[in-house]
Amino acid sequence: MQKIIVMLGAPGAGKGTQSRRLSERFGYPQISTGDILREMAKAPTALGQEIKTVQSAGKLVSDDVLAEVIRARTSQPDSKNGYILDGFPRTLSQAKLLDHLAREQGNDIILVRVVTSHDALMKRLTGRRTCATCGEIYNIYSRPPKVDAICDRDGGPTLQRSDDNAESVEARLKAYEESTAPLIAHYTKSGRMIEIDGERPVDEVFETILKVIERGRDNKKIGRTED
């Protein structure tokens, strides 16, 4: 049975970075709902403008839109052997859709939640800067470029995403927490979800996720710092 690797975590938790590394390791496509929606928001269509307005306000798009996006993307040929979901599901209704989709496709679901504190998320998101030319990501707090606002790799300008300002970030985190609370409680109760400390070094987080996937360890908290 092929695998659907689901990476859960708040915006800025690091699930995108880990998803990219998992994609390189296993050859599965990384399907980021955030990336897909940002591309759709650039389109001069009614749906694109609706998505743009919602994202600018730091809110989440509707389940119906996300369901359409996920079903269309995972039906493409590169997903037939398995894929990585980055940012989906976020609600119980989305989780039910995913369970149904997995049964249709004959895939097994592995759930990994990257847990990160609110303060760390704020610094990661408000401090994030991206090279407009090559896409290299920096952070003014933890990984600034050698020259302010200039990419180390190609000299392109490093820019802040429009929704990475403090007000939008707070709104996004609040919306995420409110929408995912029932989902997290559901997955925790079912024992299907692995929780990993996302504030550890990136390489350590990746190695821990590999253990989860390759050894099939279930119903355990791995690499978490206990309160």
C-alpha cells in the first residue's frame, strides 16, 4: 500500500521545509495547499480574487475550495505512488474527505504534527524574507543574508510576503488554532498522530520524521519537550 504523508502544524512550524526534504528522499510530490492557493490568487478570476482577499485578511479559504484543489492535484500521474500533504487537512470535514480519498486511492495515511510555540512562530513568520529571483528563504532573526535585503546566492532582493506582517500573522495563527483544535483532538484521541518538537534543529526534526515513516511507530510523542 502506498503512503500519504500528512504534515500538520501551524503556519511557520517548519512543515514545508520538512515536506520538501521528504519529497527528495522518497520521490513523492510535495503538495502544499498554501503554494497552490497563492498561485490561484494571482489569476484574474473571481475565485482567484476571492482567495487573494481571504489570504490578505489572514483568514482561511473554505473547505469546498480546498477539497477541489486536493482532489484535482492528487489525481495527477505523479501522485499515484504516494504524496506528501503540506497544510491539509485543517478541519474535521477535511480529514473526512482525506480518509475517503485515501480509501479510493488505496493509500495508507501517516500523520505527523510539528509542534512549535507561538513566540517562535511569530519570529519565523514576521522575520521571513524570500529572494524574489531564486526563492531562497531567510529570516532576519535567525538566518539573515550577509548583506541586508540582498540574497547571498544571486544578489536578488529579499522581500517580505504581504501576509507576513504581525497583524496578519496573528490572525492566521488564531484562525489556524480555532479551525484545527477539533482536528488535533480527533487525531490525538484516535492515536493516529505522531507529535514532533519543531523547535529542535532542522536536521534532527527530519531524522525523527524519517524514523516515524520508516519504522512505522504509532501513538507516541517523539522528540517533544514535555511541559
